[in-house]
Amino acid sequence: MGTSTTDGSANETDSVPNNNNTEIDCKSEPDDDCLTPPRSDSFSVGEKVLAFHSNQLYEAKVRKIEYQMEEWKCFVHYLGWKKSWDEWVGKERLMKFTEENVKKQQVLKKQDPDKNSRPGRASQTKPKSSCVTRGRKRKNDSPDKEKGTTSLEKVVNLQIPLALKKQLVDDWEFITHMGKLVKLPRTPNVDDILKKYLDYRLKKDGSISDSIREIQKGLCCYFDKALPMILLYKSEHQQYKDSITLGVSPSTVYGAEHFLRLFVKLPGLLFYANIEIETLKELQQVFVDFLKFLQKNQSIFFLSTYHVAEEMETCSNEQDG
């Protein structure tokens, strides 16, 4: 989805919800089953909200609210988009339309700046590195990729779990809003996490295929190359220069916080890689499985708090002394 247009549906939703709108009505449900959500994250019919769709936040309007399958769901209309995009969503995909949340929306756009047009459309950033999992080149490797574009986009469209999307937003807030940084070196680092994933696959499948090992190496290579180019915020560049010396791989210093950012960029990088569709499908399956692995171990792999740069400098000076 792109930004809201000025057509009728966008204008219609610019109005502020009527104060007379009541919170979710529980009359039709028995008292024991009527689990009205807390007021802090409940929504009203007619309310303008932000809704997650394909790794982005979009402006939307709540049309209906119903209790379905033991949870409250909202039927939303995306501002500036046809009604064919209207859908039922759970509360976990909605955010209040506040100044703070709009900033979070902008962050997600910056992390995937080329995402426009329809939901799920792959970014069209050309890869700057050749360290992809080796795949066979396309037989028809022509500059014009219009033919088969739809199927290709579906293949490289990577859905990041909601909990990890929120992790990305928190990551941005800590760094750009609060002036904090991830304390380095991280434990576990990217290398450690990838090794733990291989152990997980070995326990799960009984063996590890060569393709899985190759994908692991490719991810590590991609991360090392991409980190200083497209994965760091402006305030993190000096820390990178101080932490990464000649012969030191970023994957041995940085952890899950920065590694997760790579998966936002991967669809765009892979879109222009000369890899057959079948290989891309295999890559996507592994990436999805790996993201689930990250989510399952979120409390272990990710920091809950970041540190102020001055605090880290003081700590470093004390250690040197």
C-alpha cells in the first residue's frame, strides 16, 4: 500500500471518531464470555487507526467490531484503498492513531523505503553483494523482469512475525529517539545464533542438509557486507568504526538486534539476485523458519534495554584503567 490519496475514501476517514461512540458492545455475549479488552488498547467503530499489513503500518478506519473465535476482531478499511482490501484483523495488528505511533509508521517506511504500490510488494533495491546462497542462474536472464514479476514478488515476500516487527520499532525508538546504543560485543552474536539454529534443525530433522548450511553461510556473509552499508542508523556508525577492526567480522560482534534488520532488506536484495524461483522458494521457507526460531527465543537473543553512549564510554574507560 502507498500513502493515503485524496480520493473519497481517504477524505471520509479524516474525521475524528464521534465521542458518543461506545467501546465494544457485549450485550450479545454471556457475562462470563464477554472479555472486553482493556480500555488502553480497545478500539471503537469509526475510529482512525494504524494497521499492520505486509510489514508496514497503514492508516485505516474501523468499520465493525465483533467477537469471533474467542477474540475481538475489527473489520478495517485502509484509507485511500479499494474496499477489496478491507479485512478482519485482530487487535494485535492495530495501533492507536497517535503522534508517537505515526513516527513508528515512518520508521517502518524508512526501513523499507522502496515498498510502495500494493501490500507485500517487494522492494526493488539492487543487491550490492554477491554472497548469496549459490543458486542456478535463470535461463532467461534478461533486464526486463516484467514477465513473471507477480510470482517472483510472492516468492521474495517475507512476512516478519508481529512480535519481531514490534522489536524493530522498539529498536528504532531506543536508538533514534532516546539516543541509546546496543552494547557491544553482543552475546550471543550473529555467529552464535546461526549455530544455535543449526543445532535446532539437527534436533528437529535428525540431520542438516548441505543447502541449510549454505544458506547459513550466505546469511552470515550478507550480514557482514550489508551492516555498514544499509543496516546502521546514523548514530551507530561511529560505534561500528570503534568496534570493527581489520580482520574482525561484524557477525562476531553484533547480535540479534542488528541481524533482524537484515530480514527487512532481504526481499529487495534477493529480488535482483540471479536465483531460480525454486531456489528462492527454498530460501523463503528457511527464512520463515529462522524468523520463527528468533521469535521463539526472543527473550534470550534480544536485549530488553539499550545503553546511553556516554555510559558505555565510561564503562570502557574503567575497564582500560
